[in-house]
Amino acid sequence: MNIKTLQSLFLQRFVRDGALYASPGRVNLIGEHTDYNGGFVFPGAIDKAIYASVLLNGTDKVRAYAIDYDEYCEFGLREEDKPAEHWACYIFGVCREIQKRGYQLQGFDTCFYGDIPLGAGMSSSAALESTFAFALNDLLNLGIDRFELARIGQSTEHNYCGVKCGIMDQFASLFGKAGHLMRLNCATMEFEYFPFNPEGYKLVLLDTVVKHELASSAYNKRRESCENVCRHIAARHPEVKYLSDASTEMLKEVEKEVSDEDYMRAEYVIGEKQRVLDVCEALERCDYETVGEKMYGTHHGMSKLYEVSCDELDFLNEIAKECGVTGSRVMGGGFGGCTINLVKEELYDTFVATAQEKFAARFGHEPKIYDVVISDGSRKI
Ligand code: GLA
């Protein structure tokens, strides 16, 4: 599949030409499960995206064809028109969230496809939301800024897809810049671009190709734990709005008031805040050893305290360690998906081959390998 085929499929189905839009998936170097806790994240957009051809159709209906699923669906723009197809709910949610913000919407025709592996933790759903939020804003001249487009995607997840996610994925998809990572303070939405071109190193994703069921409810549960601990801390320290505002000392004060499990979750989040700041500082000195060490620290926290890893991910992390990879950790929400690895160029081939061989021997299939190319965010093509 490519843009040309997308165009001709659109033409065949809807007889006219649509406008073309793309929004990418993302990687995150460090800062995981910190976004909904008002902490820092450090993502970058990648060279894998959702591509859509979109054209207003003069009705109040959306007619959408998902090329990858070979599924077609029509739905209206009112709350009661929610489609049954899972993929269509993302588009529908974006339409609803735009309207809830007071903008007039119209029906449109669309065909879309993507090359972001599904369920791999590279945010294919955020890319889908960003594509349609960006396209509708452009086609209807709504004048919505990119921050609000990101919030539209996030609210779509909350209100139409059942995931109480943070803002990182939609932000990264909309604001991505080739060759740059972005450090975002999720409490204030202030962000900075960091050039990222670690000489002598490669970033590579190893995809376990497993996606554990109940990932969304487990994700939502983590968020509840964090909010619960935050409420206890805020009762003593009203200046604490988000868990990431709290210190380890503050956490210790409420140890007896919260469950052991919630305590561990909070311990991870508070630790992760410092790791992001340390990584940014290390990057400025081109100190990749420290960057890598913090990545392993995040993996340990996500596996043992936040408990969002799984056997496959832990196994890949161990192999990375054994091979002398500089940094490695589970990326994204967890419960399957990828590890992100910072690896010296001269080690790359051995690492990938070893991981493939050992992983296959243990789990019966090879992990998929994706080299990371940091790319631009949402755009009209
Ligand atoms: C998912 C969510 C994000 C973020 C990450 C974990 O990707 O969509 O908002 O919370 O998990 O960092």
C-alpha cells in the first residue's frame, strides 16, 4: 500500500479526489506513565504513520473505508450514531469531540491505511485520531491549534474508546519534528525540541508481537492508583496537584494510608520524573552511558513496581543487558508491545541476531525489528 494506491482507491469508491493527510506514530525515549501524572515525557514522532484521503461530502454522514481491514462503515455525527466497528469509533470520537467544543462539522468521505504496527506501543490509535482531527481542522478552516487537536484525540480515547490515557501520544504525533525529540512538561504543556542524533548509536525497537488482553483496564487501574495516592498526599500538601509534584518524602508520609500496591505504583512515578530530567541533562553532554543506565532503571521500575511488563519484554530486556546494549526498556503503556533499545552501531547486528534467536527458542516466534527514524508530525501531503 502506498499513497498512489490510496488515491486511486478513494477515486474508485467516491468518484472524486480527496485531500491527503498523514500523522505518525511515536517512540518515547524515557518518561513512561508520567503524562497523566503531570510529569515529563520525551517522545519523538516516527516514520510510520496513518495516511488518509479525506473529502467533505455535503451531507451529515461520514463514509469511511479502512483499507487495512477491508471494512466500510457509514455513521452520522450525533452522539447516538456511534458505529460498531472499533476503528471507526476513533474517527467518530474525533468528530464528536470537535463538535463538543462548539465547532460546526460536516460529513466527509475517507479512505485510510497505516504502516504503524498495531498494538506494538507505537500509538497507532493516536495517529488515527490526529490524522482526522488535523484533516477536519484544515478542510473546515476551524482554526484549532495543535494542542487542542491533541486534546481532541485524548478525549476521544477517554470518551469513546475506554482508555484514560495521557496526552503524550497525540502530542507527539501532532508536534513531531524530524531529527528531534520533545521534552514535554505534561502539567504545563511547555515543551522543548532536543536534536537527537546520537553519533555511533542506533535506536531500535524489538516488538514482542504480543498484546495482552485487558491492557486498557489495567492501564486505567494504574491511573486510579496514582490519583488515589495523589489525593492522600495533597490532603497534607495542597500544593501537590499531580503525583509528579510529590517527593519521595511526601510519599513516605502516606505509606500507612494507601495499599502496598498503590505505594509501589507511586514510587515508580516519582522516580521516573527524575530519570527524564537526568536523561535530558546527559544528552546535552552526549553522555549516552547515563541515558542507557536510566532506560534500564525505567524498565526495572515498570516491571517490578508499576508491573506493566511481561515475560516477553523482560526477556528482551535481559538479552539486551547480556549483549552489552547501552539502554533498553519496555516502551509505551506496556503489557506487550516493544522494547526500545539504544545500541552501539558495532553491536547492532549481534544484538538483533541474538535477540531473534533466543526469543524464538523461548517463545516460538521471532520479535519484529524496527529501526527508529525520528520524523515530522501531522501534515497535509
Ligand atoms: C500509552 C498512553 C500514553 C502514556 C503511555 C505510557 O501510550 O496513551 O498517554 O500514558 O501509555 O507512558
